[in-house]
Amino acid sequence: MTICTIIKSGRCDEFGIPLVVGRTYDGTIDQVRALVQQGYATVSDYSVLNDSSDAGLAKPNSSLTAAQIAAGATGVAGVTAGGALVSGSLVRGDRAADQLLAIKSLGVRSDALATTTAQDAWLGSAFDHLIAFAEQSNGANPWVTNLADTESFIATFASAGKDAKWAIPISTGTQSITETIAGTHDGVIRQIAQAIADSVDGPVIDIRPGWEPNYSTSYPWGSTLVTPTEYIAGFRHVVNIFRAVDKRFRVTFCVGVRKDSAWPIEDLYPGDDYVDVVGIDAYVIAADQSTMTAAQHADYIFDGYYIPDATQGVGINQALDFAKSRGKLFAIPEWGTCYENEAFIERMADFVRQNGVLYHGYWDQNNGSFTCKLSGDAWPNSAYAFVRNFGPFSIDTYGLTAQTGQPLSGVVSCSKPVARLEVASGGSAFIMDQNRILAPAQVSGTRRITVKAYDERGQSASRSVFLTWQNGRLWTPAELGASLGDWLSLDFSGRLQRHILAIKSITSLVGTNRAASALTAAQRPTFVYTSGVPNASLDGGDALVQTDVTGVPAAQAAVTYATCLFTDPAAGNFTYLVMDADSSAGVRGIGVNGGNLRIGAAGGLAGGSITNATRSIVASFGAGASAAIRGTIDGGTATTGSVAIGVATYTRRVIGANAGAANTIGSYYLGRLYEFFCANVAMNTTQEDQTHGYFAWKYGLEGQLPGGHAYKSNPPVV
């Protein structure tokens, strides 16, 4: 572990706890390197950040600066700007630049500090930077107003703890580009540059002068308002002023992709000496969609090919190719969707992960036809796709198997593609091919390792994963086959719909794919991570309701409920986790009373204590008007009895509450739900043991299984 000192707010540790300025943080080399690289921390000796565990890597070159060593550099990849090394163009040892696991900064456009806070909460983690403008009117205002707007932005967001990537005008609506070239406004332009430089402590300041010049009339420097020669001269003049003020300025030449965009952009390129990064702004706007489907529109943005009239334009891929041809870094300073286009979000996420994107920023605002605000839930599918791809994530794999006496090789899956994995603890096991665990042969038995994953932003997730040497496949509820009626699991992110951290619905993994949905926004459970594992926090007022009850067993038919949950000690008496109900009242379910498991409804049976710990619970009901009941907690001694079950025609199943008289939702549960499934049979003791073994090993509860339990030492296999 490596110790650093936090110098800027805005980052959290691996558990999501905000890092406090002035305090020390003890993390892995990669964690500390990322913090230092982004300006959030400092170390007393930068040489400790050289990753000595990477075989074959040279020691840091003594000619590199401390900041470059902190970025993981051992040499220079050859990308320079004005003779100075450009951050992001570093290599480690003999690795190629495109193999560097660089942090890809995610930005957001925000109109107020409170909005920024809300956007971070919506994402579930802090955005890395802000999309900033040294003007506020698409270039219409004079330079002196631009200076005031720049100073206002800096003052407004000073406490946000984020970097800013600045868009810089090169002319105004009343002051032409020829005046810029002539130096008429150098004084105020220099003041803008100085104000920005003074506001930044980090090693790099990103600017994009004269952005989107290939749009015809959007800005005073548009392609039909100035000549390419004038644009290039104005761009260079502004860059020279900024670089003279501070050598930290890194310059992006940024074009745009829409139907109103001219190509080729080569005619507008200011030259290699004036450009460090090539960028492109990309939006799917309803006005541009024409007859394209959402997926075709996304294709057009990337490929620059407009399906209906087969016209060729500038797309993201063409801009990337151009950047590569000039030996430049690449960025997407602005992007957004102005209608429901989940395909665009998914494709952008894949592009960012798979290509050398230095930074990108989402336009989370509504401005005229640019109705891109996802954090307001206007486009819920797109919003959730964004959060799922760029927010916090989890490791989904909980166990891997190998045949007895054979080496183990298994793929670790996460809730989204990740940049790298590592085995953080647990002995002899290592990562190969980015997401595959390899471990030497073992005669038999099971052991645990801790796996840690990092995404392209440097966010991390950890999970305890068991490695077991047994002949067979791991048992899951799917082994119940046709008897499995519903299966809700919080670690299958594709089955959730959320707004911010509020769970709108969970869709069953089996059966009719019916969803359990909150009837009101106030009843939405909260999506949380506990020890890296996703779960739904039920606050005593949350409920998810299935109104489609196709396949739910009749009231007097046999059924089994199985769940892994945490019950809060403050949970009230006669509150319920699940209840099947007819139009009059709840009939059959499980809950808590006096801290003990409650099985049934009216006149139900009390089992053992389930509060203040994560528990595995299996409760079965036999068939008939007087149903035999059997309940077990953590695979312990069964509680048995019987309960009267009336004749009923089910109209709903409620998760997190009871459905009382006239189907009124109430008696809300207080705790956390990890997983729930329902079998349309009374499970036998073998299936019951397998269920407890499955929950125990998946959620790290095997220590709670009683001695002598069939799966105390190893998870169930079939």
C-alpha cells in the first residue's frame, strides 16, 4: 500500500467515502497514482509510484518530471506540444501508448453548483470535470463580457472540487476574427487566459479554442462566416496568447458532427504545432433524425454516413482517424442525446472504453432543441444506460470452479466492461487476458480470493470470490427448472430500472419476465452496495408490486420462498418482505415479528431471529387449506407447523410490504434485499440445503452455516 495526502476534494475511496483534504489515504499504487495524476493528492516521494511489480519495465527516466512519474511514465511516446511533454502521451517501459491504462475523464455540463451536486448523486459517483465556457451566448457577446462570464463561472464552481475543460471563443458577434488576428483584443483575451490559469493547481489545463468550426452559422467563426485561412489564423493567435500566459494549456482542435456540418475538416486544421488533441462534439438531435431509427442515428454519428440520402459527413470515427494520422490525442468534449436513444449511449460507452479517448463530457442540460438532460429522467432508458456504463459498478462473479486436481481458469464478469482486474488478496491466483482468473491445480476444496476491478475512469469495485475444485457445475436456482416461478436478483444490473439510486422496477430472470415495480416514486427502494455487492435498501416505506401474476401458484397450492436479506433491528412487528394477496387481503408471505422470522399471514408461524445480520431464509408452504409450513435460517434447525390458507384468487405479489384489506399496501419491511426467488413446489430438504449453500457462498455467509451442513466447506455443485 502507498500513502498520499489529499489536496483537493471531489474523489472517494474504494468504499465510496469522500476523501478529505489534508488527510492521508493509504491505497494501492494504482489508486494513488490515479489520484496524483488527476490532481487530487500528492506524495512525498514520486518514485514510489513506479510499479515495480511489472516485470520488464524500466525504472523511471531521470529526465521525467515528478508529475510524469506520477502518471506512470517511464519514457516519452513522442507526442509534444511546443517542446513540452503532453500529459496523456506517456508510456510505461516498452508498452505502446495505446496499451496504457489511462484514466479517461468524464465531464458534465452544469448550470449551478447545486445542479453539480445533484448530477453527482444521480450518477452515484462524482463526475471528473466540468464542461466550461469562456462565454455564455454562442460567441455573440463582446470580449469584455466573456471575461466577466469566465470569472463568474470560476467563482460559482470554485468549491465543486472538479477540473474544468474550457471552450474559448476566437471572435465575437460584434468583434470580427480579423480584429482577433490583428491583436485588437489581446489584452482582454490575455486576462481570460490568466483568470483560468490562476484557478487551476494541476499540471494540465484543457482548452478548445474556436470549437465546432465546421458548423455553418452556429458561431461567429462558422464555416460559412469566415474563410479557412481566417479561422486558422484566429485560432493560432488565441493559442499563442494562452501559451504565453501559461505553458500548462493543452489545446484541443474540436469539430462537430450533425447534419449541419461541413467536411473535410482538414481545411480548418490549425497545424500540428498548435494542436495537442483532436476532438469532436457529437449529439443525436430529434431535428436531425429524419427517417433514421435511433440505432441508425447512432451509426450516423459514429460513421458520418446518413442513411436516407447517403451523404458522407464527419463522424466520430473519421475524427479519430484524423487524430491518429496527425499523431494526436483524441477527445469528445461534448456529447448528448436529445431524445430516447439508448443505443447511442451504449455505443458511446463502448467507444470510450475501446479507444484512446483522453476525456469526454456529457451535456446534461436542456437548451432549446438540445434537450439532453438525463439526470431529470426525461429519457429513462438512456439515463439508466448512462448510469450503468459510467457510474459505480460491481463484480458479478462470486465463484469459479475447476475439476478436482486440475488448474482453474475462469472469467470474471462485472456489471459493465472494465479496464483491468487484479487479485488483491488470497494467495496463488493471477489475472490473464484482462478478465480471466488462473490458479494452479488443487486436489479438492474451496478457498477465497479478493478480486478488484477498475473501469476506464479509475473507479474500482472489489468482491470476495471463491475458487472451488469440485467435479460439476455450481448450483443456482436455475436448477429448479420449471418449478422456478420468480427470481429477482439485484446483481443482474440489466434487470433493473433506476432513477438516480431509486429502483423503479426489477424484472424476474425467469418465467414471464414480469417486473416488480414501485407504484409511486416514494415507494422506490434505494440501490446500494454493501461490501461491493448490490442490494435494495427498503426503508420501511418501499414496495415493489407485481400486478402480472401469471404462473403464481393458487392460494392453496404448494410454494417455497427463498431469500437473502438483512433485517434492520428496528423493523416493526408484523412487517413483510413478500406477500401474495387477493383483492381482500394478504394470504401468504414471509416477514418479521419481534425480530423473528414470520411465515404466513393471519395466524402465521414464528421462526428464529433474523435481525441485525444478513440471513439466508427458506420458507415452504404445503398444499391444502391447512398448509404444512417449514422454515430454516442459515441452514439451521427447521421450524415446522401449519397455517390456515383460505381460497383466494391472487391479484398481486408485493415485495417489501404486505397487501392488506382491499389490496392496500402497508406493513413495510425495513432492511436490505439481495435476492429472492419463488419455487412453485414445497422444496425438499436437499433443495433447501442447496439453496442455503448457494446463498451462503455467493454472499460470504458460509461461516453462518451450522457444523455438519452439507455445504459448510464447499458450495453446492451438480
